[in-house]
Amino acid sequence: MATIQSSSLLFSSFSSSSASDIPRDIRAAASKSRASHLSVLKLPSGNLVHEPSRKNGFQTINSGEMKPLIRTNMRNDEANCNSKVVEELYAIMEAVADRSEMHKNIGVQRDNWNRLLLNSVNGMTVTAATMAGLAFLSGGGATLLALKLSSTLLYTAATGILMVMNNIQPSQLAEEQRNAARLFKNLHQQIKTVVAVGSPSLNDVNAAMEKVLALDKAYPLPLLGTMLEKFPKTVEPAVWWPREVGSQHEKVSGGVERNGWSEKLEEEMREVVGVLKRKDAAEYVRLSKLVLKVNKILAICGPLFTGIAAMGSAMVGSSPWNGSWAVVLGVVFGALATVVNTLEHGGQVGMVFEMYRSTAGYFQLMEETIESTLKEKEVGERENGELFEVKVALQLGRSLPGLQNLATTHPPSPSNEFASKLF
């Protein structure tokens, strides 16, 4: 620094003299010293240290410097919120996967119950009928008493087991657990798709929670201590979804003004809803009622036949006339009870009833989904119309032309048409 200052003083002293009085080598040295001095003091064009403006001793920040900071904070808040939503959805997915596995295991267990109990009851009934016949042929004495007593006890035990089986319907219990496992697995895939494809929000979290609670209510686990009624007074479609179904799809931006919807498509969806109500859902409800009646008759006849057979086997050998009829009751009604039990539990009539009822609920769910979508006044808030049409066609097992011809091949009945005009 001393060298720079001395060079500057030297240059200033030389500048007062004329250029001709200064030797050439001294002028060159002085010019070089001044150039090096200026290069050290010159600041770059971009200030290395930013000095903010101050007013009245207070530091001020320009608005241009504030905007990037605000945007950064907003992005951070959105990222944190989105991360929290994703974490909540993953937690729900874990619970859903656990429930699906539990229902699957319980379904296998209850299916085994149905087979083991049916084989045990049929074995006991056949053995009791055989003993009743042998008791009649034994002639009397201790052999008659032992065979008669054994046959009566086996029939009584079979009657008690049948009353429990017909009350809980193991085949229907197994079908409920299979349906629950399938629906929880489907819900798991839906949540997984929401996380992977779209940007999830709190509405997605609330919708997933509502579906989980609705499934828990529709198909309760044995841990909850509740069980669905196996012989309801009125047959209604099974419901495993939140009853108030709303359009939860975001607007699909594709440059289409009406988001893939047209008046023709809306009218087609309304006609599909009418066909589902008049034909499919009503048909499966009718079949459910029919199967329920058959199941009730079989559930009453099974214990009744084994009870009559138990009384018959108890009277074997009591008197010549009563003894002959008693053995007929013991053997014939034992055989009839075996046939009835095989039809009811081997044919899994309870499972068929649950399958029909769940299918009717499936069509009712489609009806509510289509109606809730059409009730959305803002077309842009609906799911894309073309995509929605494809989903409905696949769920009904039809092609797009088949779905379009569905309503035309099943015109509305006069009563329904009159009711639609009134309302």
C-alpha cells in the first residue's frame, strides 16, 4: 500500500511538469504504477456485497426482493402439506391391507368350519340311523339298550349342532369374508392409484376413511363381537359404501369444452340407471328372496328331522307295534336329515343368498355413482365423460356399442315412464 501511495505521489508531482522535462523511462514507470493502482481499486460490475437501502436509520427491503421469498415459503408449505397427506394415505393403505389379509384368513377358516361341521353332522346322523336299525334287529337285552341309547344321543347331538350351524350359516360367513377381502383389496388399489397418479388432498384422505368405516360396518370382524343377520325379515341390497356418494374426481383438462360430456351421453347414462333399477337390481333382489325362503325351509327341516329320528330311536323295542314304527322314524328321518343338511350346507345356500344380495348392492352402487355424477351441475367438475363411459361399460361387462344399445333394447315400463313425468 505504501508503494501504491508513493507511486501516486510521484505521478502527481510529475504531472505538474511538462511532458518533455520528464525522462521517458520515468514516465513509463509512473504510468504503469497508476494503472496497477486503479486496477486494485476498481470494483466489479456485480456488487459482491449488497448494501440495502436505509431510511431514517431503518433498513428497508424492496418489494422485488420480497416476492421470491414469499413464493419459496408457499412452495414449502404446499410441499409439507402434500407430504403429510401422502403419509396419511399410506397409513390408511397399511390398515386396509391388514384388514384384507384378516378377512381372507377368516374366510378360509369359516369355509373349513362349514366342511368339517357338515361332515361331522352327516357322519353322526348316518351312524345313529344305523344303530337304530341294529337295535331293532338285536332282539332285546343289553345290546338293544346300548344301541338305542347311543343312537338317541347321536341324534340329539346332531340336532344341537345343526341348530347352531343353521343359525350362523358358515357358508354365508365365508362368502361375507371373501367379499370383504376383495373390497378392501380394491380400496387399497384405489388409494395406491391416487398417490401414484394425482396430487392427493385432504378430501382424498377423508373419502378413504369413510370407505374404510363403511366396509367395517358392512362386514364386521369377529373381534368386534357383531355378526350380520342371516335371515333378515326384508331383503335389501348389501351396502358397503358411504351412502352419500359425491363426485370426487378432479377436472380432467384436455382442451374439451364440456369435459367429454354431451347431452346424448347424459341421456344414455340416465337410461342405463333406469335399466339397472328396473331389471338387474330388481332381478337379483327377487332371487335373493327366493333363496332366502329355501334356506329358511332347509334350516327348519334339518333339526326337525334329526329330532324326530331321536324320538324314534328312543322308542325302538318298547312294544311290537310302536317298535316297528319307531325304527322307521329313526332310520327314515335320519336319512332325510342327511339329505337336507347336504343340500343346505354342502350346496352352500347361504353363500348363494349373500352372493345375490351383494350383486344387487353392486348394481345399486353403480346407480348412485352415475346419478351423483349427473347431478354435478358444473361439467368441468365431473370425471371425464368418455372415461366414465368406458368404466361403466367395463363394470357391466359390455362394450361401448353394447352399453349404448342397452337402454334402447330395454325401454322403460309405462308405470316408470308415468312416474318420471310426474317428478
